[in-house]
Amino acid sequence: MNIDHFKEIILEEQAFWLNVSQYPNTTMRDIPFLARLMAERYVDIGLTTLDKFGDPRTSRWPLMQNPIPTFLIVLLYLYVVLWLGPRLMANRKPFKLKEILFFYNGAQVLFSLYMFYEHFASGWFWDYSYKCQPVDYSNSDKAVRMARLCWIYYFSKLTEFADTIFFIMRKKDSQITFLHVYHHSLTPLETWFLTKFIPGGHGTLQNLINNFVHAVLYLYYMVAGMGPQYQKYLWWKKHLTTLQLVQFMIVFVHASQLLYNDCGYPRFMGPLMICNSVIFFGLFSNFYYQTFIRNKKQPVQKTLKAD
């Protein structure tokens, strides 16, 4: 990041406040005007800084100019799933949505497999180092392909909001857990940041792994939505959660390499990815315990109490 940009901001700030000081007889009537002036000023600084430090290849792509649209979309998602949706469905019967869910989950399987392949084709198959991989900010075909893939991955996280909407419409409230909402609301913001500033390199391995896990996850959802007669084919639900835990373990180990390897990839991303993987590992471990261990113990405990 160029320190000259911050020097420019400081000089502009001095000029701005010098201009404001030319109004010594400011009254209460002038406060709204000055507040609006300051707000416009700092929004302009923020947008200028984003343009300065953002990747110019991705900056003009849809929703990439600044984080406000993505932030508002996430807020709208939270409003719908935590307040509006449950109230709209309170006195309604659950929708079945069998055909819609079949095609939606099938499309997500294909979408995830496509991104999984693209991550290998864009660098991870031959070119990328699994020890430490910098971002290629050039306009080479592979570099632009990876940057474009980062945007597609970001967009895929917005499409996954439909998961929660379908849960609400089917009144599957037990599946709208803190883990579910936290995961779905956080990932669009994370992936926006990566696409804006770091579209490629070391951190994209976690995207690759996540695409594989999601392909398996949506396959499970697709089969589960086909009806009770297919439940016998879902014996691997427990192993799906195990796969998700393994995902975070791999991300933890891979991100840890940034702590002692310097290849030009932003080193501050190492601790952030480690922290993120630890949080999700803890949340998914709790889900695993509550679903597959505690729930199996409860019938035994009830029997012992009855005896």
C-alpha cells in the first residue's frame, strides 16, 4: 500500500478544515450543512481509498465499487430471516417446494463443481505453491481467470441466501441456527473483501475446498428433498459434518504457513484465516456434538431415569 496516498489525505484534510474555519460565525442553523459536508467528505475519502488500494481489474465489476451494496444485502437478509419471514409464515402452512428444491440443489451442485474445477484450472493444479502463493495482479489470462473466479465465488455466496429462505417457507425453523445465519451473513462480506483487494493467491485454496464440500452438501440436500423413501440413502450425514470439520483443519494448517513464509501474499491474512477456521471449527464441533452424540445419549438417560 502506497504511503503517499495517506500523505495526500492528510494534506486534503488540512485544506478542508482550513476552509471550514473560514466560517467563524457558525450558528445552529449551519450545523446540518456542516454535518452533510463532513459526511460527503469522509464518504469521498473512503471511496477514493478503495479505488487506490483495490484491484483495478475487479473494481468496476458488479457490486465491487464499494461494500455498501453488499452490506445492505446482508442486512436485508438478516431482516427477512430473523423478523419478516417468520412473521409472514406464522399463520401459514409450510410450502412443500419439492420440485423447486430439487432443481435449486442440483444447480448448486453443478455450480460448486464448476468453481472447484476452475480453481484448479486457474492455478492450483500446476502453477500455485501450496506453501505460500502470492496474488498475480497482472492481466495474464490465468491471473484474470482467477480474479473472475473470485467474483463468481463471491456471487455464489449471495445465491446461498436462498437456503434460509426455503427453510422459512417450509417452516424448518430448527435448521435456522446461529451457525447457519452467522455463516451465511459473514461469507459475502469476507469474499467481497478478498475479491476487491486480494483476488487470488494463497487464500483461494479455502475456496477450492469449500466448493468441494458444498457440492457434497447440496447433493445431500437434493436427495433429502426427494422424499422419505430416499432417507435410507442418507446414512452419510454424520460423515458430511466430519468432512466440514476436516475442511477447517486443512485451512488452519494451510493458513499457518503464512506466519513463517513470506512470498508477497498479505501476511495479516494468515492470523485472520486461522481465527476464522478456529471459530467455524468450534461451531461445527458443537453442532456435531449436539446432533450425533448428545441426542443419542438422551434416550439412554431417560431409560435409566425410568428404571
